[in-house]
Amino acid sequence: MIYLSIRFIFCLCFIVDDNCGPIESLRQSLTITRNHFFKLIALVLLVFVFVALVLMLINAIITYLVPAESHVIDYMIDIAAICWFAIAFPTVQVMIIATYRKLVYSTKDIDDDVSETL
């Protein structure tokens, strides 16, 4: 399941960028990720590390600024969740889209340096 998830990571990009149907976008995602599986695993690990670091940073801010006995802690946790989502989600999407662009250009022989993908 993880293997297929990584191989199909760009199918939404193809639907939006190339106006493809669902089957064609899956096929193109398989084609573009061929021979780049380990680089994509590195991307996924980088995403997990980034999301975890942002979560730990927000947790540290709440821990140091708000006393545990305070009734404000519930609201702060909700605000922290919203901030985490507002920071992490767009950043992860930009990482995925930048990788998609690099892989598309590398397969079209526009940009031959695939090492810039990550």
C-alpha cells in the first residue's frame, strides 16, 4: 500500500496540470515515478520530519507560555492545531508540487539534473 501511495503521489497534479482523466493520471504518475522511488521515499521522510518539527515547535510554545492548570489550555490547543495545519499543509503541498515539476521536466528532457528534485 505504501509503495502504491508513493507511486501515485502525483496523480492529482496530472489531473490539474494536464487536464487528464483518472486512469491516465495514474498511468502518468507511475511513469514519472519510475526509477525515482528511493528519492520519493526521501521526500516522504522529509515531509514527515518537517511536520513533526512544526508540531514540536508549536507544542513547545504552548508548554512554555501557558500553565497546565489554566483554563485557557483547551483554547490554546485548538489554536495550535489550526496553526499547525495552516503551516504544515501548504508547505507539504509546495514540496510535492516542486518535486512533480522537477520530475516532469526531467522526463521531457528540459532539465536533465534529477538530483535537484529533492
